[in-house]
Amino acid sequence: MRSMTRLSTVVGSLLIAVTTAALPSSAADVQELVAEGDGWWARRAEGHEGDRAAAEPIARAVGAYTGALEAAPEDLEVRWRLLRALYFQGEYATVGEDEKLAIFERGRTLGEEGLDLLAEPFGGRAALDAMEPAELATTVGDRTLAAQTYFWAAAHWGLWGQVRGKLAAARQGVAGKVRDYAERVIALDETLQHAGGHRVLGRLHSEAPKIPFVTGWVDHDKAIAELERTQELAPSDLLTRVYWAEAVLEHDSRRSAEAVSELRAVSTSSPDPEFLVEELHAIAEAKRLLAEHAG
């Protein structure tokens, strides 16, 4: 019963600002809702307590983008903005696992629908999925838009798998899907979302369980290399620095002192106001890892 109550709460949050307004009927209405969503996105840290975001600002962003997408379901720009808002809502403004799973499940569905739309000019998903990343990058029309679609689809698949359980998710093919999507993001635009394709791929190779005949391709050296590439492209990103240090501590004990030094630097950093909650979370993670490994 408590799980159902929590699920009802998150569903209600997802509908804020949609149920109170009529659906848009023109392109101008869609643009207005997107602008409203962008405004609430910019305010997503308002009312935060440490690295936990308040529920209302991001719920209003989700609501505005949802309304825009219902009116323009083929608009990939609106879709990835909604996926980004759902990611933040699930990761930083939600505590219960039932709520998180519902949000990331919705994100998985929206992401796959977006990739289906992206595939239409090529004759469908089978043709799109058969392309190598480099071929995709030279074929797709808007590389940045395609990269955003793949990136946020990968993020929701990965987070859904994290909540669901890494082992169970890996056996369902989640890890392979996240790997393939991240490799496509890198081919399309490796600088997107603070080098997000490299960050996702590095984190995946660091965290995914290595299961024969399922995820035998997991490579811990590649994990560190991908996260180092992310640092080269986005050196100020605190979360990447934490992920790199964590991967080193887990998989390369010879560099433990270097990793601990990096965590100390992150733990005393000032968060970027534009990414306040996200970077406060990275700082908190750095402090947690220091407590475990600094001795």
C-alpha cells in the first residue's frame, strides 16, 4: 500500500502544470510551453536542501514539456528536453525506489520512441540500429539532435537498470544497449553534455558486472581511459572527476593516492551555480568516498 501511495505521488508530480491548462493548439503554444519548461529548468535548484532538489520546480518543468510534447509528439527537441527534466527529477528530486523506477521507465519509453522517430528517414529502427556509429554520424541530418536523443535514452536506460539492479539489468541486455547508445553519442558529438558519451561509457565499463556471454566485453582499463577522455574535454565537470577517482580506486590500486587527491580537491570545490544541485551531489559523493578510502 505504501508503494502505491508513493507511486501516486510521483504520477501527480509529473502532471503538474499539464492538468491545469488546456493543451496547446498551435506552434506558438508549443513554443510557449517549451519556454515555460526552460524557465522552470533554469530554476530547478530553487528550494533545494543540500544535494536534494525540491519537488515543485522540476515537476513544473516536466509538466510544461509534457504538454508541449503531447501537442508536438514528433518534435525531438521537445522530447530530449523532457527526458533531461525527467532525469533530474528522478536522480535529484526523488527518494523512493518505486518513484525513481516509474520516472526512468517513462524515460526509457520516451527515449525509444524518439529513436524510432529518428529512424524513420532510414526505413525504421532495424536499419538505424544496423549502422556503425561512424556511418550514423555521416548519414544523420542533425547530428546534435541525434546525439541528444541517444544520450538521454542511454541515461534513462542506465538509471532504470541501476534502480532495477545491475545484475538483473545486465541479463536483460541493458548494459549492451547503454554501451551502443553511448558509442553513437561519441561519434555524433563527443563534447555533448560535458562529454557525456565518454562519461556514460566509462561509468558503464566501471560499474557493469562482467558476466560471461552477456557482458564479457566490460573492460576496466577502458573505463578509466574513457573517464580520462571526459576530463580532457570537460575538465571542470565535478561528477566526471568523482567517477574517475571511483573507477581508479576500484580497478587500479597503484593509483589510489592520485584518486584520493582528486577526491579531496572535489570535496573542497565550489559548485557551479548553473549546476548547483548536481555539483553539490558530486561533492557529497567525493566526501563519502574519502571517508571510505582515505583511512
